[in-house]
Amino acid sequence: MKPLPNSISDAKRDTQEILPAPFALPSAGVKTRTSDRNSSRRQFLQTAAGGTLAGVLTATGTEFAAPNSVEAQSVLSPDAALQELMNGNQRFTSDHLTSFEADLRILKQNTEEKQEPFAAVLSCADSRVPVELIFDQTIGHVFVARVAGNVATSEIIASLEYGAAVLGTKVILAMGHGNCGAVKATIQAKEVPGQISALYPHIQPAVDLAGSNLEAATKANAKIQAALLRQASTVLAGLVKEGKLKVVAAFYDIVSGTVTLLE
């Protein structure tokens, strides 16, 4: 894995909140033959076992309209996938949730043997950050990787590579949140029990950059983790270069429920 990119100095840039715009997803996804999908899975697993995952690739707005069926392996673009997440967050903050209207029995049946998430989220393990809920999504729509401090460890990167390379996710959101205990503990640098301190080295660069301000350090950490995903993973970097994937940092306000894009 490549060292941390120099571009993390950009983490001092002001954040920009991107408001949802009216958006409609395709009414029907493009079906993929089961044999083709199974073949891609076998190729992925065989390549991963050989130690070279990179070989797999050379890959509502104000009306609060319910989103149409979303399938990752369809015509959905990275920008459209990101917009759908932001539209869902607006529905969440405005108490116009639509995901609970779905027939869960049918969703469970349709996702029993396959999954086709359109987006992935790297989130903190904090119980106050219910990822699917805050984006108003339901079963099979979002591929979620959670770890305290939303840090891009090797295992997390491997999971998100699988989501993008095999499942076809079009956007990855590296999302920090307000009053993050992992970032706060790193700032305080106190002695802690067990292996909790193993998180500190991953978060320390953000603290060095932003200082002791908790929110600033949390936002800087989200930017750093997003930069790692974009540049330290050859799989994700290749997809980003080809325009097949977008990796974005974000911040979730646990009081207002609003998600703000940081870049």
C-alpha cells in the first residue's frame, strides 16, 4: 500500500455543503446475467488469493419523491449515486422517510442470493450514526464498513475494494460525525485499556493537522481517510481514474441529522 498522500494538506480547506437537487433514478436497472456475475466474483476471489487484487480492473429534491428502484450494476453514475445519498439525507432531516414504505418481505427475497448496492459508506462504529437510516435507504442499497474513527485500515480498504470491484458501488463516502469519541480520545492521548489505542496512529495525522478542535480534527480525519481510499488502493484509484467511482469525505451532524460533503 502506498504511503499517505501529500494531498491531505488540503484538509484545511473550508467545507462546502452540497444541497440535494431534484433527481430521478432510472426506473429500471440493467439486468446482469447470473453467470456473468458469478464469473466476475470468481475472478475477484482468485486474483485476491494471488495477492494482486488490482488485476481485477484495468472499474429529492424538495418534493421528497420516493426513489425508484436502485441497482448498482446499472446505468447509475457516480454523481447520481452521490446525489441519491444526499437526497435521502434531506428526506431524513425533514421527516419524509420513504424507505420504510418498502415491502421488506420482497426485499429480503430479492437480496437472498445477491446484493447490488449503489453506494458504500465508511462510517464510525458510533451507535448514533445509523447509516442506512440517515440516508433513507433500505436492504441491499448501501454497502457499509464501520470501525471506530472511520479509519481506512487494510481490512476496511479490502472490504470497500470488494464493494466497488465486485458489487459495483459507484460512490464511497468516508464519513466522520459530531462528538466522535475515537477522535476525542486521540486528541486527549490518555492511557486506555486493551487495544483502543491502536486507533490513535490512524487518526493522529488529522489531529496534527487540525489541532485540538474536535470538529475540525474529525473533518480533517474524514478527508485523510478519503484520500487514502482514492490513492493508496490501486483498485479504487483505477476506478476513480476511469470515472467509474467517486470517493468523497463527509461529516454527519448528530444533532441536526445533516450530512455535509467536505470536498
